[in-house]
Amino acid sequence: MGFPGSVLLRISFINTQDIGMIGDWETDRKRMEVKKPYALWCHIYQARGLPSINDNGMIDPYIKARFAGTKVKTKSLRNTQNPVFFQTLE
């Protein structure tokens, strides 16, 4: 079996109350001592060389993410083995 393809993504763990705020390390460290709601963000950029499953050599790829009982997925892109998503899943 060959190489199954690759996905380029970035994962961020973000405090939902502090989105958009930038501060110094000491202030951030003190805020981390208090429990707050957090969100996990998965930034999906692109995939390359995905294996085909259709007779025409193309696929309709999407990406699913599951975390703490929550399931989300990207939109499905039609007829490509090299999809470009540029989507963020929360």
C-alpha cells in the first residue's frame, strides 16, 4: 500500500473569553490559574495526493474532527485529490 496523502492543518487551544486580546506573559499566566471555558480550533488548509475511490480517479473529500463528544466537519469539495479548504472548525 502506498502513501495515503497528507493534510496541512494547525490546532489552537483558545480561551473563548480572551479571543482578540494580546497581553504580556505575566498577565496571561495569572489568567490561566482561573478556570474558564476554552475552545479547540482546527485550522484546515489543504490536502495533497489523496487516494481516489471513484472510477474517474477523483474524490469528494472532507475532514471530520471529534473532540469531547462534539463532531464537526468541513464542507465537501467535489472531484479533487488535492483539496484546498481554508476553513476553521471549532
